[in-house]
Amino acid sequence: VLGFVPILATAEYSIGTMITKTAHQQKIILFINCVMWAMYDILIKMWPAAIIDIIISITTFIHITGLWQRIEGAFVTKCNYKKNKIKEAIYNEKI
């Protein structure tokens, strides 16, 4: 059974990239593929590859769920808030 995981992962990725039409669908295919490879890497105790596959899976999941836009939006809002506070402080100091 363990020997079939790479074959399944490769087939899933090949077929998935042929039938997908959007970048979002391709990210889902990539996520599934990386999870399959991570399971295989863990089972054969290939730790460096497993770590990389897990990192890719996590970042792909973040992009799929749209969490990145919320994180980025919060960061931009916070930076704009600080920038406006600095401008106010400079303006009030000149007066």
C-alpha cells in the first residue's frame, strides 16, 4: 500500500492539472498532492522532504482559504493607522 502513494500522488497531480480551469482549483490540487507526499515522506522517515511538504501544504491552505488576504488586509490597515498617527503628531508639533 505504501508503495502506491507516490503513484497516486503523481497521477492525481497530472490528471488534476489537465482538468482544472482556474488557479484556485490548481491550488487545491497542489494542496492534496503535498499532503499525500508529506504522508509518504513521514512514513519512510524522510524528514527534510516531509518538513518542506508540510510547509508548502500550510501556505497553500492559507491561500486557498483566503486567510492571507485577511492577514495582509489587517497588516495594511494597521500600517496605515500608524502612518496617519505619525502624520498627525508631526502636524500637531508644527502648530
